[in-house]
Amino acid sequence: MYRCALLVLALSAPFAASAQVQRNFPYNALRGEIAMVNPPDVLLNGKPARLAPGARLRDTNNLVQVSGALIGQRFMAHYTVDTLGLVKDVWVLRAEEKTGLWPKTADEAARWSFDPAAQAWTKP
């Protein structure tokens, strides 16, 4: 009896863990395409950029990845930059996260309005 219950729990655990929750992105995150060239060197929207020391890269499951594991990959992401212009935080986007309106430049972010509760941007 107990073995059956344990078997059911063991088989259902991976499905429970795969449920996706809404991720909250900071207001200063921008959207762009990132290609991992040779960390800390990356291409950000086709232009050379660098990862900041201690940069955090999160995959679609919000798990932190090391930059070396992503070499050769290209993905749409939300990212932040530090005061020196280095890429600080990266969130690889899921399909449903790519659909919403999100600024691609700091100028757009300065003109648009952000609702942090809804994680949504609106143009004036």
C-alpha cells in the first residue's frame, strides 16, 4: 500500500516541478538577442558586448547557468546593464514571454510606462 503511494508521488514530482510561474523582471530590463561567443564576450543585438563579473544568466526555468555552458547559443532575453555598460543579469525568455510589449532601448523605457504587478509596458 505504502509502496504504491510512494510510486505515485515519485512519478508525479517531475510534473509538479515543471509548472511555470510568472517571472518578475525589473523595470530597467531591456529585451534583446544575445549570442554567447566566448564569455565574457557576447553579441548583444548583433553588437559586441561583455558580461559583467558575476553576471547572472537564468534559463527558461529560471535556473542560474554558467556562461560557458551557453557558448554558441543565441536567444531572446531580458537583460540589465551595470553603470559601466556591462551585461549584468540575463533571463532567457520563454515563448509566452516573447509576445508582450517590452522596450529594446533605454530611450523606449524612459518614454513608456511600466506596471510591475502586471509585468507589462504601455506606450503613451
